Amino acid sequence: MGDRPDYLPVALIRNRPPRKEEYYELCMKLAIYYDLVGTVLCDARTPMIMKHFQERGCGRFLAKKPRKFQNPNSTASNEYGQSLNKQTRPVMVSLLQSFFYMHSQKVWFIEIINEALDYDEFEDDSDNDSVDAFGLALMMVADMEQPAQNEDEIMAHNQY
């Protein structure tokens, strides 16, 4: 497919149903339709969607916390999801910037582009949910493409 990445967004849920459970159901349906086993990375600060997936037998779609972006000094106990905080948000923004620099003309959803242009990386609670979701997806892709490695183990085998 040329220089088109394999991880362009193919679906976007932007409506705000009257009940959050309806939104969770839409997310589950997309996960099932696209067979996203183990790759649905949620914001760990909103555990209700992950609980909803698990209670309905769809926990297999949830992504574990990406090892590549874990802080070794972190005390977070969540098994699933990625918390967007002062340490991880800049990493996510860097992935977004690289993606948009190389592939913005290939994004089908103008809403994502518009939100990205208005994105405030320092604001924890913004209305740029589409960009946050896409950033989490890019973090998942980065973790899958190059898993975290134990540097001590690498140095033990090759000091140079």
C-alpha cells in the first residue's frame, strides 16, 4: 500500500448518547467487528468502560498496560489501560505529531484533524476525546511494533 501506515483510523464515534453505557456498547461493537483482541487501549483514569467490557464477556479485547510506556518508579496498579498524565501525555503527543507530520493527508476524518489543531497537551480534561483516543491507539501500535526490553539483560549479553 505504499507509504500508507497500517494503522489509520477507520472508525470514529463522536456522538454523546444519553447514557455512557450506550457509548461503551458502540466501542465494544467496533472491537468485535474489527476483531481487536488485546488491542483496545483505554484511558486507565476511566475504568468504567473497561469494567463494562469485562462484565459483558469482552475483556479479551482490552489491552494491558503497554510496557513500553511504563515508568519504572510508578505505583500504578492497573493491569489494563494507559493513564494519560504528566509523564505519558508528552510521549503520546510526540507520537501524534510524528503521525500527523507524515500522514495527515491520509486521515479520513476531518474531525480528528480539527481537534488535533486545537489540542492542548497541558490540559488534562479537554474535549479533544478523538485525539486522545487516537493517541492511545498510536501508543498501542508503538508498543506492539517494538516491545519494551530489559536494558540490564541486554547489557549483560553485550556490554557494547
